[in-house]
Amino acid sequence: MLAARTKKTVRSFSSVSQSSYGFRDPFIKNFNVHSSSSGYFGGAGWGAGPTVCLPVTAVTINKSLLAPLNLEIDPEIQAIRIQEKEQIKVLNNRFASFIDKVRFLEQQNKMLETKWSLLQEKTTSHSKIDSVYEDYIAILRRQLDGLGNQKLRLESDLNNMKGLVEDFKTKYEEEINKRTECENNFVLIKKDADEAFIAKVDLEATLDGLIEEIQLLKTIYEQELHELQSQIKDTSVVVEMDNSRNLDMDAIVAEVRAQYEDIASRSRAEAESWYKQKYEEMQTSAGQYGEDLRTTKAEIAELNRMIARLQNEIEAVKGQRANLEAQITEAEERGELAVKDARLRIKDLEEALQRAKQDMARQVREYQELMNVKLALDIEIATYRKLLEGEESRISAGGSSATIHVQQTSGGFSSASSGFGYGGSYGGGYGGGIGGGIGGGIGGGIGLSGGTSLSGSSVITKSSSKTISAKRF
């Protein structure tokens, strides 16, 4: 069967990379690709002839290398990486700024070198330039002298203005003192006016009492006078006279009447003079009090006008207050609505952030699981590669050349539902492992087939396989 398989047409396989089959060896000379179907496992072998077989050696596999590693992503590592990235960005920015500064300084250096070369080339025109510069310096000196004179004049004006300012400041302070003194005098005069108004009220009350008292005394005086006159008229005097004497009764009565009339006239004159004096005094005081009363009435009218103006201002301020309170209430309502809206938005953002965190945590877990799966697959691939390289080195140590025929169906690498599967066989007088055995003393093979899903469980899948056969010469 093996001889029939080796007699088929040989195709060149130089265009296919050896790394696609998982191994590279310089002793592989020719490849023959045969179409055949393979199942779960494949078998092939290296043969050295119909009578010689290589010894079968046991294959040992380190189980700890096949166990998936528990790799967890430390959040501090991510933070440290972010910090390192930021530091690298800052350092890159500083480096870029340093580069820009260096370029700028190089440009300045080149420009200065160019200016220096131009100045060195213009050595012949120094005399003309000196005269021009001297004329220009003379003009500038004249301008400087003029500016110095102007400065002196302005300084004198400044000193005069400072003196005027001091004078006006002194006058202003004097006016402030006068104003303060006038305000104090006004307060004192107002206090005296208040006291005078109170005294006026008291004097008006006293005047009313005196007028009433005068009226009462006048009434009493008239009543007493009337009673005396009536008594004098109704009085009958009985005089016993000694007829022996010749008394003039008429003369005596006339004398007594004259005396009483004199007494009454003096009393009337005294009462009238006292009344007139009191009346004049009261008129004088009443005139003064009337003037004070008119002044007080004018002040009261002015105060009433001020009260009316203040009441109008108070009403206007009350209206403004009502408007401001309405605006404040409206603003508070708008603020509450805005705060509620902001809280709802914050809540939505927090929920979205929580969902994003959950998604990120899920993706991190998936990433960790994928990394674990990848690491396990890398370990398995490394183990298989070491086994193949050991077998190849053992074969190459035998010192014999070999012609390799490769039988291919639909490929040696399959992927299903994000899994990984590999199927193949490799033989060289050796058999062992999974799905391998000794083939008639001629060859053996190792058949590997497997798949891995995202959950980390290993399944056996039916995939295409590669059967590598070799004939030993």
C-alpha cells in the first residue's frame, strides 16, 4: 500500500511555505501532494525499507504545560500603563519643543552669520555710513536737548500744579469743616426751634388761661362795682345831729362822694393800665408766637410734602419688590426644573456609565478568557513543535536522506465558532500519542485533532488533515 502510494506523480511544493505546516527542516527535499480523505485522526510513517524499522520510543508530555494559566489583569497595571503613556506624551511634546527651539536657534544663527558676512563685505562704505550716523546723532542730540528743556518746563508746571492741588485740598478741608460746623449749628438750631415750639405751645396755653382769668376778673370787678353802686344808692344814712350845731350835711355828703369817686377812679385807672399792659405784652408775645407758628406751619407743610413723596417712593419700591419677588419665584421654579432635569440627566448618565462599566468588565473577562485560551493553545503548539523538532533531530541524526510525499485534502487548520483545530500525522518508524499506532512495522504516526471554544472546553472536531509520508532510501 505504501509502495503504491509512493509511485504516484510527484508535484513540486516549493511555492508553499514550510512554516504553514508548523515545522521547518533543511533535510526535506521533495513534497508530493496526494488527495485523500481523512477522519478524526491520520496516520503515516517514515519507512526505511521493507525489512528495517526504527525503534519505537515512548512520548512523554508535561501535563502542567497543557493546563491553562490563570492570568488576571491587574487594574493597577492598566493605570500604570496609562500613566506611562501620558509621561511618554509629555516627554514627546517636550522633545518636539526642544527640537523646535533648536531649529529656531539654528535659523537665528544662520541669519546672524549672513548679516555678519554682509557687514564684513561692506567695509568700503564705512566712511559714508559714519557721516550719516553722525548727522543722525546730532539731530537726536538736538531733539534730546529740546526734550530736556520741555521736561524742565513740565516739571515747573507740575510743581505749580502740585501747589494748586495742595491749596485746593486745604480749601476743600476748610469747606468740609465749615459744613460740619454748619450741620452742628443746624442741629442745635433745630433743637432750639423744637424747644421754642414747645414753649410756644405752653405760652399759648398760659395766654388762654390768662385771658380767661382777665375776663373772669373783669366780670367780677364789674359785678362788685355794680353792687357797690347799688349799695350806695340804696343806703339810707340816719344821722343824729345836734341841732344845736349848724352842720352842713350836703357838704359832708359831697365830700364823702368825692372821696369814693376818687378811690373808684384811681382803682379803675390802675385796673385799665394793668389790663392794657398785660394786653400789650400778650400781643407782643402773640406776634412772636404767630411768626413761630407760621414758620412751624411751613415746616409742617414741607414735612407733609416730604412724607407724601416718601410714601410715593415707598409704593414704587413696594411695586419693584413685588416684581422682584415674582421674578425670584419664577427663577426658583426654573432653577428647580433645571435641577430636576440635570438630576435626570445625571441619573441617565450614571446608568449609561454603569452599563458601560459592566460591558467593559464583561469584555475584560472575555479578553482574559481569550488570553487564557490563547496561552493554552500557544503552550500546546510549542509542545507539539518540540515533539516534532525532537523527532526531526532524531531522524536527521541518523544521517539518511529522505524523500517526503505530502498527501493533502482540504487543509490542516480549521476554525469553527471561534475555535482552533489541528489534525495531522507524522511518522518515521515511531507511533504514539493521541490517535497513533504502529503501522505494520513500516511506520507509525501521531494524529492530533482538537478544537477549543471561548468557554475554554476542548472538543474533538472532524477536520481535514495532512498525511505526511516519506520513503527512506
